[in-house]
Amino acid sequence: MTSSDVQQGPLRERLQRFPQRLAELGELVRNGSSRFGQLRQALAGVSAKMLTQTLRT
């Protein structure tokens, strides 16, 4: 994998969206969503593993 692949590929797109997804997660928690299933459903596209790791930190 070259640096140009990373600059133009799907990984770059996901990395660019990551801060937005964390902000959405924070907003959901502040608004009272606290069940894992509710958060996972609201954040479609985020894996259960990633959501679990984020919530534990």
C-alpha cells in the first residue's frame, strides 16, 4: 500500500468521518441514550467492537 492509496482510499474517508461519529456519540449520551443497542442502532456503520472500545475509555 502506498501513501497515495491511503490519501485516496476508503480508509481516508473513514478516518475523516471518525471525529463526526464521536461527536454524534457524545450527543446521544448527553441526550439520555444509554443502552448499547440504542447507541449502536443510532450509529449505523460503527462496529460493535469499536463502539464498545470507545465507550470504555
